[in-house]
Amino acid sequence: MAALCLFVAGAAPAAERPTFDLKLGTQLRLDRELVDAGSRKQTLGETLGGHPALVIFGYDKCPNLCGVTQQAVASDLKKTSLHPADYRALFISIDPEETPADAAAAQAEIASAAGPAGLPAWRFLTSREGTGAALANEAGITFDRRKGIDQFVHPIAVIALTPSGRISQVLPALTFTPRDLELALVEASANRLGSIADHIFLLCAGFDSSKGQYTPAIWAALKVASLATLLGLGATVLWQSWGRTR
């Protein structure tokens, strides 16, 4: 479901390959301490600050999909109806060697895509103690460092977190739309965010994991099931009525 930042065929045995096993409802530890691009230390809970969040695990110097995913999320969030002050967008580095300076450089790269209004929602976070990697592992992501080329092989996706740090939805990298990001944040906020239209859509639709998107197709399936139920009840009534007239 998720994309890999780097593919190195046959470079590692299967047991060492990255895994991606995120489960909805998984609780991430809120007391784990991270450092932002301004060298400020905060726990995950303090960083969330009571807001729902979109989280990406990766590393700031990634030459592959990390930056592309950041740009896509930043650009698409601008197209939603949500106010940046009401949510967080977190990029958490899994590399303990990265510094706040690396985080600041990565944050500067998305400034134009996020725009002046959207950039304050973003937090680029590092940790010398390996907190980013520990949080990724808690979420269900493992990775492999290829020291020869100084790169990581790791899955990448956009994870929606509730204000209490629980995983509420997982969006595969680069298949999401602005609508998907908006609905994921609305859902993570327990409908505190979003419009009435968003809330109605979430009631009438669902997340199609085969497509990695929110889709009304699930509502169509429910309508088909409801129609089948009604037809079944109608047939039962007709059968009983026919039986009484015999």
C-alpha cells in the first residue's frame, strides 16, 4: 500500500527488508521528545497541542519520495477548506544523525508549496536519541539503512493522527487528493473540523483501501445491500399473502 523511498534489488535478505504494518487505532507515545527546526524540544503530545495531524516518517536528506510527498501534501492542503491553525503536518525524521539545521532546510524546501498561510502548520522534527525511529516502529514501520550509500530503504505514507496520538487513517503516498487529506483530518478530529458537507460525506462514504482514497463506492454498495434487503422483505410479504389466500 505504501511506496518505498528507495529500491535496492537483492541488497538485503527478506528478513531485513522494511515492513509496513500500520493498524488503525494504534496509540503512539505522546511523551516521546522531539526537536523542531528551531531547536525547541517538545514531546509528541506538546507538538500536537490538541490538534489532529498528518504525519510522514522519513528523513530530511532523502533523495527520493520523501520530498515529493512533502510537496504534494503541502500543495494539496492549500486546496482544502481547513484552516492551518486547526491541524498539524508533521515530518518526523527516522535518522538520529539529522539535526535541526537539516529539518530547517527541509522545511524551507516546502515553503512555496505550503504558502505563507499553510507553513505554520508544519513541524519538521528530529531526535539524536532515535525518537523518530521509535515512533515509526510504534506505528508499524521498519526500515533498513544502507550505509554504503548513506540512504534508508523505508515505506512512506501519510498517517492521520487524532489529537490523542492514535492512528485514525493511512493514505498511501502520492495517491491521495486534497479531498482525501481534508477528510482524513476531519475524521481524525472526530468531526470537530470540516464542513457539514464533509460530515455528511463521511457518513455516506468510506475509505477504500484498495484505492487508498475516500470513495462513495462504499455507499453505493450499502444501497445495493439495502435494496436487496427490501426486495427480500417484499418477496416474504408477497409469499405470506399468497399463502393466506390459498
